[in-house]
Amino acid sequence: MGLNAAGSLSIGGNTVGESINLELGLAADRPSNLNEYPFRYFVGIDEPNEIALSDFYGPLSPPIITRTGQYSTTSWETGIAFTINNSNLSEYQQKTCRLVFKYVRGTSFTGDIQIDNVKILDGATFTITTYSFENNAEGWETTTLDNTGKEYYQITDWTTLATGTTAQRWNMRTGGTPSSSTGLSFATDGSYYVYAETSVSGSSPTTFWLRSPQFNTSLFGSAVSFDFARYGATIGTLEVFLEVIRTRRGTEYGRKADPNLSPPLVTRTGQYSTTDWENNISLGNISAYAGRTVRIVFKYISGTSFTGDIQIDDIRLAYNTSTGSTLTFISFESGNDGWETTTTDVGRDTLYSNITGWTSVPTATTELRWNRRSGATPSGSTGLNSASNGSFYLYAETSGSAFPEKTMWLRSAQFTIPANILSSSVITFDCGRYGATIGTLEAYLHIVS
């Protein structure tokens, strides 16, 4: 809903960094609207995006879990969990979300809390994504400074988790935390965990934020669990939230839906492994699309450097039907199998329906597009050395002008999903994410007819 105001427009509070004040240059009695051109021009938000107050106050759920004070000097609290299909969280079903941890430390350095073994269950496919932080940030991010008072999640100073002991942020760590009398000396899953380093000057509260990669919640319910260690005389308060992802210029707010594209069915961000493919990533239950002609569509936004080559292979269409089961493999061994790529940066906000200039995926290494390839990608320190199935795969070439934050789309040939499929029918694919600056991949279905 637009906000009308006469003359100057003020959004937010009185604190620096929390207020937008704008004189549109119109007559004092002339009403102005957030979606009017002068305001759009000022903040750099073009169509098809709608501006609303939630663009300036990020949409966090109410606190779902709260923990305060010391739990144990020797043990982890394991299996802290919540489901997203109960009555209190039903509005977060079928959304793209992040898991967000907010920690306000106590009055001293003996407030190091630890998190490990985070699990996110997709209720449609019963697949579990596990984060155990084994010297790998896995797409998680931390704030870098004291963020006390940032109640509306208006935080821009995010950075990828790193292994270390840096104060005023979350770190990955093995063994004990560096301060005495706080932090357990072992992980609950593997060797690494993440922890908040509370050795900061002064005794006033300090706020740390930690957030997960984006994930999609299911109509059939999703669940989140994690393990938590609270050893220290001045442990503060941890709150756990869900953040609903919206898209404003690819950040996180207010985008109109593309009429021909499903919601994002899969989202992946950041490096997964330097040696292994992530296999059998599911687009979820596709029975809602029975009898429809569709395409599989991938949108990739590159990271900050050339080490962002992401790979796709071994796409499987598993149809369970009333007359029997069928399985189709696409592994790009004999050609590009009808797949098409964009050839220029179309911008992260361009609607899929408005994109022109598609071309067949070439067997090449051309920057700023998807290519068919065997062996390793041409750049060092990015791209796995072999396909997931057979010899060939498709990958996004992020060298040259293909970073930062350049958008590359990939789509399959059209195919028709059988009308008599059962609820266990799925589309899956394998993904290679090796590179320090892997960006964000989203998977959709394009509903052709």
C-alpha cells in the first residue's frame, strides 16, 4: 500500500541510518506517493517493483525460539526445533525464507554461545539440508559490528562467515573458544561450530546477527532444528526468527510475481564443496503441474569475482503415474538437449517473461552465459573437474565481464508433464558449487500452457 504525504516525506525514526527524508520538489499541498517517479528515481527502484513500508523495515517473524543464560558447562542442548506448518507459522508456508539468529550478549566476555548441526527439513520431499560448518561457511553470513538497537533488521554490513576469533561477529571455530570459562571445547556434529565472540570492551549489551542461506518452505510443512551451547556466567539472550525473502533489486523486498514463472522452487548460495557435487536437489512435489507444458528455468546471479562458476548436470524427471513409473535423464552427453541461455546481463530485476535474445547453449567457454563443457572449467579455483554423470555438464562462465552480480538465465526445452502423475513425482538435478565467490542460483518452472 502506498504512503501519501504532503511536502517532505519522512520514513523511519530519528536515528542515523534509520530514516529517509525526501523533498520531492512538489507543491507543499501536492500529495506524493512512494511509487511515484521522483521517489523511484531517488531510491533507484524501477518497475516491476512495488515500494512499500516493508521495503524499509525488513520482514522478520516474531521470535520463534528464545534462550537466555547458561545451560551447561559440559553439554550441548540438542534438537531445538520448530515446524513451519503449525498455526502460528502457517503464513510462512510456501515462502522463500532465511533462518535468522539474534544474540544480545551479557555484561562480560564470558558470554560465548555456540550453534551447530542446523537442519532444515523440506516436508514435501523429506529431504534434510544439514549445516555443520566443517571449515565451510556454507552460505551463512554474520554482521561485523555491534548492531544493538537494529530491531527492524536494517543491517547492511554482512560478511561471509570465516574461521577465526574476531570480536563482535560470529565465527567458525574448532576446539574451545579463546576465552576462559565460556564456550564448550567440542562441536556437537563434526569438529566445527559457529560462535559469537563476546570479548569486546565495556559491559554494555552488544548485538550479533547470523543468517542462513535462503531456503523454500513447503505447503506440506517444513521444520528447523539446531544444537546450542550456553556455557558462561554472562550468557545473554538468543532469539530465532524467520525472514521472508522479497526481491527489491535482488536484495530483499517487494517484487511483483512473474505471471509465467513459478515461485522459486530451489535456492542455493555460496560454495558447497571443492570436490563433490550436491546430488538429487529436488524441485519438490510437481503434481500441481500435472498435464501442463513447462520448462525448467535456472537464474544465476554471479558473485564478486571470477571464482563463481556454477555447474548443473544430471537432470532427472521422475514421474510416478497411475499406469507405471517413468524416468527421464538429461546429462548433456550428446549435445545441449535443447537448452537455451541468455547472452548478456539482463539485470537481476528483469522479469523472465520480458527476456529476449535466447540462444542455444554452446559447447564453449564464453563469459556471461551458460556453456556446455567437459573436464574442469577454464578458470582456476572454481568449477569441479568432472561431470556428475558422464563427461559433460552445463556451467555459468563468470570470468571477464561476468561479475559482479551479473544475471544469467538458463532454460530447458519445453516438455509436458503427464496428466496422470502421482504426488511422488519430482524433478531433480545435481549442482557443482566450487568457488570462493559462488553467487545465488534459483530454480523455477516456466508454465508454457
